[in-house]
Amino acid sequence: MANPIKKNLKHVHELLAEGQFIEAMETYLHDDVELREANNAPKKGKKFNLDFEHDFIKNQLEEFVRYDVKNIAVQGSNSFYTAEMELKMKDGSTMLSEQAVATEWKDGKIYRERYYHA
């Protein structure tokens, strides 16, 4: 049997590559998820994180450019990958983020995820 985390992670990456952040979150975030940016406090709960993302897209994002995934590893209930994301912001700036993403999965959903940025 194929590892369900690998299958779900592949689908997450496909959605992100198309700029479908909300769909990825609605589909794959656990209700009790905690998402954490670097050393910031975790953002807790699926609803809170969806509201946060909707607000970001509405108020700050002008255009999605790309999300490229590299270096994927899955072991047990954990996954890790690196990615580059490029966004055009409403203030005229370009956000280019290189990140490493460490994820703990539970019941086929993202339960704890932490983003390390450069």
C-alpha cells in the first residue's frame, strides 16, 4: 500500500503550484492544526488559519507567481521539503521566499507545520 502522506503531500504541492492556497488548506488542514512561521507563536485552529490566509490574499497579495517544491522526504507521520515561493504584493514589492517546511500529519491531515524562511 502506498504511503497516504506521500499521496496527500503530492496533492498539496500540486495545489500550491497553482496558487490554490485556500483549497489546499481547506482540504488538508486538521481541525486542530498549528501552523508556525519560524520562531513566531503558532497560529492555532483550521478556522483561524483560513481566516488569516483569506485576509492576506484580500489585503496584501496582488499576484501569485510561483511555488516550486524541491527535496521531499517522508518518514512515518512526518514530511519535510524545501520550496521557493514568489508573490507580487499590492504595495508593488515582490516577495521571494525560500523555505523549509516540516510537517507532522494526523489522520491524513496537516496537524503541525513549521516554516523556516530565508
